[in-house]
Amino acid sequence: MTNSSLARLRPVALVALLIGGGAAQAQPALAEIKVSYQPALYWALPFYVATEKNWWAEVGLKPVFSIFPAGVPQIAAANSKSWDVGGTGSVPAVLGHVRFNIKTIGLTNDESAGNALLVRKDVADKITRDPASMKGQTILLTSNSTGDYAVQACLKRYGLAKADVTIKNMGQAEIISAVSSGNAELAGLWAPNIYTLEEKAGAKVLCSGKEAGVVVPGALIARGDYAEQNPENVAKFLAVYLRAWKWMNANKPEALAMMKKFYEQGGVSISDASMKKEFDTRPTFDLTQQLARLDRSRGNSDADAWFGQIAIFMRSTGAIQTVPLPGDFITDTYLKRVRADAKLNEFANRTR
């Protein structure tokens, strides 16, 4: 608006304009919250959906995202307070508690079927017929990850120990390249990298964590000091995440279209069938289900048992020296805040 246009306004209109502008300026500022995650992963999709739908602002939050290729560097970044909350695998969540007082405040999904031991297609029949033939072979995997946990559970299923094979630590992209080029036969991967290797190189899943009898939960996490000082923001973060899953499960065609865009942004291109498999094989938890999995009213919770087994595995690998008590780092405090707040509760359960 020009000065001459402003001068032509009648006094009442001018006052209304100024009051209106003042009112706009008086709107409460959004609270910045730093969110960490790993790109192109099923459990990270809610962050993208919530951003596209502008749901963060509805609860008064302004997310600032940071992404990491895997859980270990993500956890390490907590030491510099580069993020406040986020999602990660259960193995790095335990490591985060031991090293940096990171709290597990909820579950992203059950990814037991989404962490697996794969075999190159030309040797798949041989190893499938005789899994013990893996003895003495090299397995590529990302150490201290849920993929590592699933692979070792699979070895145990076949009567093999970690000492029976050679483990080589590599990033997921490097593993895919090595198997695709014929330089490796066995690999530990998590989805959607599993589907990429299946589709691009014809690799076969030999055994998943689910088939090996272990539960592999994903973790919603927060820095301990941040959560203690900003409990309302942590509760709002959880409400946004839960609403995204609630909406996606009620609107799967649109959710799958958004997943495709999100994965492509992260450099992952998989078939529609594989994207659908993500939804079909990896259960998620709404607010009521989250609280049920973390409920300790009758002793240890489901989450306590799942993370407890993971902590035992981590001690066996030398990643941690002692097994922490799940009650020291898994908390339902912030989920209960969502339930107790009528507005957040309703928001977290919306399907539209």
C-alpha cells in the first residue's frame, strides 16, 4: 500500500487497519523445536506428512530438522545439543541413554520385519538350503544398529555365533553397492534398503528379525535436559507424530503418494508394492496403544522387555559395558501429558 493510498483511508478504516496489524503482531510466536531423524525411512514419514499438512503450527511448534545417515552419528550429535527430539532405532536409543542421557518417550513402529539378513541372488538357493554354510563367510552390516541386532538373531536361529562369521561394518548405501556389484554375498539391511537391494539386484531375504523371534521397536527420543525443561513441547511433538500416523492409516492412498515423494527426496526409489509392504508389515501405535506398550502397572512393560533384550545384545557386542534398567530411560510421562490434555488428545487422534 502506498502513502497516498493510506492517506485516502477514512480515520475509522485507518484505525481498524492499525489495530488489525497490531493484533497480527500480537499472535504468539511458534516455539522452535529441533527434530532429528534419518531420511527416507518409514518411521520418519510422519515428520514429512505433518510438515506438508502444517500440523506443527497448529500446536504452536516450529520444527527445525536435522538428518543423519544412521543412528550412531545422530546420537553423537546430541552431545552438542544440535537436536531436541526425534526418532531413531532402538539400538541407538539405548546407546544414547548410556552416553548422553537420551530418553525414549514413545515408539515409532514395530520394525521387526524391516530389519533382515539378505543373500545375493546367485548364492541364495545354496544358503537357503544350508544356512550353516554361512560359517566363515563375511556379512556386511552397519554396526550398533537394528540391522546388526536382527542379523545376530538370525545367526542364532541357524545355530551360528557371531564368531562363526566375519562382520564388516559399512554404511547402508555402501552395502547395497557392494552386493549389487558382486563383491559381497551376505548383508544386513533395514527397510527400505531391503527393497532396493531386492529390486535392483535380485537379492533375497534369508531371515528377518521377526522370523528370528525378536521384536525390533523404533524409538521416539528426547534429550533428557530438554524434556525436563520443556515438557509441553515434548508432549506437542508426540501429538503431532501420533496424528500423522492416525491420518496415514486412515488415508493410505494419499499417504502412499506422500511416501513416494519423501523417499525420492532421500534418494530412494522403490516400487509401489514395496511401499505398500511397509504399511502391511510394520505396525504403528496410536496414543492408546503407545500407553499400553509402556504400561508398568503389572510389572515390566512390553517396551521394557523389548529394549531390555536389545541392551543385553549391545553388552554382548561391547557397545555398552552394563545393561541399563529400562525404567531409567523409557518413560510414558509425556504420552500421559498428551492424554491428559483434552486438546492434544483430540489432536493426536484426528484422522482428517
